[in-house]
Amino acid sequence: MSEFIVGNSLRKLAREHRFLQRALWRLDFALVSLVAWLARRMSIDTASRFGERLGRLIGPKMPHKAAIFRENLSIAFPELDSAGLDALATDIWGQAGRILGEYPHLDTILAEEDRLVIEIREPIASYTDPSRPCVVVSAHQSNWEVVCSAMAKLGMPNASLYSPPSNPLLDKMLLESRQALNCQLLPRDHSARLLVRALKKGRSVGMVMDRRVDDGQPVQFFGRDKNSTIVPAKLALKHHCELVPAQVVRLEGARYKVIFHPPVHPRDPSADETAQATDMIQQVHQQFEQWIRERPAHWFCSKRLWPRKKASAASSATDARDNEVDSYAA
């Protein structure tokens, strides 16, 4: 989500003046609260369609995000011309709007049997034995939030990282909605220790990890190196857990299928731990590419994935702010 929906052009000034930042936070909160209030008074399918229309209307009007969308999409889909990129970005905003419209109904997605279909491509102990945790990774596709609900539906105690919005008012509101996910939410900061603790307590852990992490390892993504976290793979190796890619597919309306793909293993078990972990994450990213190519409009690539080739110090700092370790609650 953009730091400021209302007053997006005042981002730089707001960072320098606390009173302006707080005022814009309140305006953003008022807008999102209004949308959530309206969505709660609709059925889940109506709220989803309402959100899509709203997303297609408002999203393309945020120039900062529009520029990032175009940069990412032009690299992932070099065959698209300018009009094609704009059309795809608008479709993505529509899907993002659907997620917003569905937030007040996350409990419905878990409660109604036909709202969440689970497909297991290769059975592992974690799906039937709560004492055998695994590490689940996914991308920002469809409504990535529901992976936690799918794990809960399988009876898997789980903990997932989430990235708090910079707006504390929105953070509080979204956390209230996310209580319906039936998982323990771990804040991004100092997350490694929290994830280890969760695994030791028998909780599977989940992360959304298709975004750039500046202190990560270079991994090929759509033909270019993207600095990516290898923490999920290292956790799996150190704690003898499976690393499972989970794909979210939107079916009709506000209905989803979560596909738990076969676990990823290092292709060279004799390599050192970092090399094994990097290889595992490379395999995961190759799967992400396939999923994204199959459903490009369902990929919410709202953060800059590849650094600018000739970035100034200021733009590099902006890139760092815009790219943080993400989660199912991104």
C-alpha cells in the first residue's frame, strides 16, 4: 500500500514535517476506513467487485506507484508495448482493490467451505502432523493473505511475518482484520529470532518473498539479478524442515485455490549452507516466474524489484525504503 493515498505528491515534504505526515495518515485512514465500512455492509462477492472498480479508478492515479509498476512490468514482460503495460497495470490495480474489498470478509473465506480450496501436490508430514513444522513461501499473487488460512484449515499451527504499514492507524485496523487468518503474526523487525522461536514451538512459518531485499543474495528473476532473502531456505536447512512454495490462485469472485507445491531441495547437498540456500531460493523464484506469467494481472508488484542502473544517492535511499522484507500481511 502506498505510504500516502491522499496527498501522495507530498511524500517528501511529509517526511520532513511531522504534523503534515500525521495529517496525511489520518486522511488515508479515513479513506480506507470508509471503504472497509462500505465493504462490510456488502456480501463478500459484491465487496470484491466494488474493490476492483475502486482499485482500477484510484490506483493508476498514484504516479509514484504507477512508475514502479511500469518499471517492473517492462522487465518481466518485455514484449508489451506502452499501451499493454498501462492496461496490465490497471488490471493489477483492480485485483489489488479486490483484496481491499475482501479484507473485512477474511473470516468468511475461511468459514465457507467452497471459498478456499486446497491442493497438495506432494504430501509431507507437516500437513498431517502438527509437531512437524515446515517453511512456506509465496509471492504477492491473488490474495496472498489466504495462505495462512489454508495452513490453518489443514490444522497446521503457523506464524507468518507481516510488514506493518508506515501509517500506525492503518496498521491497527489491518491487524484487527487479520485476526481472522488464524495464525500468529510476527513483525518484520528482528524477525529471524522470532521465526526460529516459532519453529522450535512446532509452528510452521510463512513468508511472502518475491520482493527485493537489499542485503540479500543475488537471485535471477525474469533474467536479472534481484537481491533476495535466503532466510527461508536457511531456516529449512538448519531446522531440517521442508521448504514449500505455496501458490494462490483466484477462482471465480472471492474464491481461492491454494496449491502447496512439492518441497524444494538443494541440487548440490555437498555445497556450503549459503550456496544451498541460494540455490533453493533460485528454484523458488523460477516457480514464481511461471505463476506470474500464467496470471500476470494477479501479481501485485508495487515495490521496485530491481535497482535503477544509474541511481543517485537519493533514489537509492528511496529504493531501500520501498523494498523491505514482506509477509503474508504485506
